[in-house]
Amino acid sequence: RDNLLKEYAKERVRIEQELLNLDSVKEFRTKYGKVPTLKSNSKDIPAILFKIENLDPFKKTDKGNYSVDKEVLMKYSSTSEFCELLLKFREYSGIEGKILKSYTECVFPDQKYHTNFYPIETGRLGSSHINLQNLNKRKHPEIRQIIVAPEGCVLLIFDFAQLEFRVLAALSNCKRAIEAIKTGYDIHMDKAIEIWGEDKIKNATSKEVKAMRYRAKNEFVFPSFYGARPKSVAKWLDISEQHAENLQNKLWSDFPEIKEWQDNILKIYNKKRYVEIPPGRRRYAPLTVNEILNTPVQGGAASIVSKAMNTISRRGYKVILNCHDELVVCAKEKDAKYVAEEMQTVMETKQYSFMGDTPLVVEGSIGFNWFHTFPVKDIFE
């Protein structure tokens, strides 16, 4: 943990020095007679972007000033080295300050972390003091290595595959989606191909393909399922609004029952002023369109995860962490194979009737920490 903190601090300093040596920053120093500050609310950054690099401002803050938020920096990161490096600087500063420093300060006398779990409106568990769910497995997953199994033990990590899509397919009784799921269909990869084209996917590295799949999932598939309009999708994906509209029309053509389910849920909410969370909870008004459509799906997924977590715990296994659709169990090394088999059986067994004929699938991994892990199927063949 301390070594990670030092490495991130070192990288932040390196990026900062690279930033300050850019020609545009040198020009700023000559013109204004000072070193620019790099904080998010700094007035120096708009001066560099819009007065020295002559980029076109397209967004304003609530106070009427030109915005230099993440959206603006992302838009110009491919043409402005300053924007590209500033994004990295903010990223590493955030990790160093908000995550690693706070994690270093939150170690209990027993040398362990003790987070607080609490239910959010959909039924999912949130985490605070400290937020262990902040350790993203896709962006800087190496931070997860601070979660370590005790000596003689291993961590078993099982993650539900495409859980929300499976719940949505079941709730909407979308026959085509259910049949596609049974054949191993990956909706996020399929839609990534539609968004960026088969040629771009084929010519991309495996890391780039993963990133495009992740963007398709979080910037198109689920936003569309939860009520996003083509204009918003186009903005997130940086594509034309017409392309976004065509993508959504294709999505509803592929899965018409899901669109019908959306319309029906909105009608029920407008009449009853609440939405139901399977298998039987309710969430009452006021709710946004996104919340109305998201709540039954995320809530149903949360019910499945909670049931699995309770079942595993009652069988005597130590569930140390729940991170959305992922469960982490600490087991003795000698018992790992048996515990892994039992976890998979429990998590893939449907315990709620609302899932109908839609199968559940989990992906398991094992390791001595939460980062350096290996697929369970490769270890216990």
C-alpha cells in the first residue's frame, strides 16, 4: 500500500513536470509571469486552452465562465497534449489523494480495513468509511492488491456475468434476449461492433477492444435501456445524433419486448407513483425516468446478489466484500477448490421465480490478493 502510494506520487510529479515543459505552458509563463496552477477551478487553464492554444470553447459553467471539465479535456485530448497530460495529472492526483492516502489512514489496529455497508434505494449495497467499491477493476486495477488474504488463505472472487441484462431480459420476457443469453451472446461486444465498425474492432489491441466494449455497455446499452435519448448517447460516444438514433432503433428492433416493458413501467409509475423491485419491494415517487427504468433491474440484480451472499455466509464461509455484482470470499488455501465449487453452485442457482427461464452465469478467479488473480477453471481443472 505504501509503495503504491509512493509510485503514484512519483508518476504525478513526472506528469506535472512534463506539463510545465510544454510550449503552451512556457508561453503562458512568459505572458503572465507566473507558473499556472493545475487545480480544477484554476483560471489559468482556460487561458492556456482558449487564448494560447486557440481551442474553441463549447461549454460554460453555472457562473458563465468557460468550462475545462473532463468532457472538455476529453474532447481535445487527441489534438492537445496539454489536455491529454492534464487528464492524466488529475487522474493520478485523484488516486493519490482520494484513494490511496485515505486508505493508508483508515487501517485499523488489527491492520485490516473495516468498511461500512449500507443499502441504497435500489437495494444494492454501498460502501463508506472507506469505500472499498472505489477500487475499479478496469481502471487502475493494480490498486486492488492492497486487499490481501491472511497467511494460509486465498481470496475467491466470483462475478455475475451480464447480470442486469439477464434480469432485464427476464422481467421483459424478451424471448430473443433470453435465447441469445443461452448461447453465450455478449450484447456489449455486439453493440461495440455496431458503434465503431467491425474493421476498427479487428484492428484494435485487446486492451482497446475491452475499452470499447466497456464504453458500449456504459455509454450506449444501459443508458438506452434506462431511458437515454439519442442526443445524450451521441454526446457520450462522440458520434452523430443520427448514428445514435439508428443504433437505438436497431436495439429496439433486436429486443422489442424490452421497449414495450419500458413503456409499460412508465405507465404503471404514472398511475401508482411507485415502481416495484422484484421480488416485492417498492420505490416511491418522485423518480426520474432513469430511476423508474433502472430501479426494477438494478434492484432485481441486487436481490439475486444479496440472496447468494446470505446463502454463502450461512454455510460458514467468510464473505469479506461485495462490490456490485461481485462477491469476495476468504477461504483456507486447502479448502479453496471445494469452496469455489460451492460458491459457483449457489450463485448460478436461480432462487427467485422472476428470473424465469433466464440462466445465471458467474466467472470465478482466485488469488492471494484482489489484483493478482487467476481463473478458477485454470487452477482446478
